[in-house]
Amino acid sequence: GAVVSQHPSWVICKSGTSVKIECRSLDFQATTMFWYRQFPKQSLMLMATSNEGSKATYEQGVEKDKFLINHASLTLSTLTVTSAHPEDSSFYICSARESVNEQFFGPGTRLTVL
Amino acid sequence: SQQGEEDPQALSIQEGENATMNCSYKTSINNLQWYRQNSGRGLVHLILIRSNEREKHSGRLRVTLDTSKKSSSLLITASRAADTASYFCATDPWTYKYIFGTGTRLKVLA
């Protein structure tokens, strides 16, 4: 299957700083990417849909000013957690849609906010 | 709201036994995928089954889909200690936004 990468794989930051997470589709173009969040021992929850060249659409309850999403090219979407706080510590996973039926997930980024 | 509910939440079996996990969902779907996640790691794609398919196999994995009952099952045969992980189903309710189930934590004892 197609490959989706994320960078960094883990990050530790101080409270109040911003953190950027990259999601890349390595061997295909993805007009749509998705960002998920996973708390420990819980399932993945969809945060937002990232569309190339347009604004992201956020799921209910997700603060768009807190989680900035940019999908500047067909192979790259970024998620910036602004003014991070300890409660933002989580596992963030992106996925990229290659075709109607195929969607591939990245390996995830573990964010720890001290 | 969460689309998929998985059953059981946790499963502990001996190596060599079969493990069966079930996923139920609420609305019509385009397809359903099963993923494995080792503790603290990313997702590993196992199988995608489309709504017009009833059964798929991949190695020791067998997935069934019953759209009339809105349910799917994942069977792992001859389990190994390395199969210890959390298993999630993810459904696409024709929106291309996958919704994940609650997950089953499988522990295979050597």
C-alpha cells in the first residue's frame, strides 16, 4: 500500500509553546488528509479534514484556533498545536486519501507537553 | 458519536488459540478496515473489506462483514505472542471520514 509519513515521531515541549507536525504522502497525491487524536487507552477521534488549497473543516468540539491545519500541497499537511498545554498531550495520527476507497494512515506523533 | 463498538473490550488467550473480535456499527458503510496498534505505536493496516464483500483472508487473518447486521468480525488463527496489541475497526459511512471503534485489547500469553 501507499506510504504516509509523519514528522516528528515524538516531541516534548514546554507549556505555552507551539508545535508543528507534518504529514506527508510519499508516493501519491492526496487532495484530502485527515487528522486524528488518540488519548491513552482510547480510540482515535477525528479532529479535522484537511483539503489541499482550502480551509480545513473541523469536527465539533475541536478548536480551530488551537489546532491550525495547513494543506499547502498535494503531499503535505501540517498540524500546529498552538500554545500547547499538558492536556494537549496525545498521540496525533494523520491519514491521506489516495482514491475513493483507499486511505492510508501515518505512524503517528506522540506529543508530550510539560 | 462513535460509529463502531467493539467486543470484547479485552481478550486474553493462550498462544496457539484463535482470537475473535467483533465490530458493530450504526449506519450504512462504504467499507470497513481493521487496524492493529501496538502499545504506544502507530496503526498497522490489516484488511480492508468493501460493503459488497462478505469475507476476506490475509494470512492468519479472516474478516467477515454482515451488512444486514451492521457487524464485522476479525479472526486471528493460531495466535502468537507477537499478536498482542489493540485492534480497531474503522468504518467509512460514505463520507471518507473513517470512524474508529472502541478497540479490543488482545493479550496472547506464551
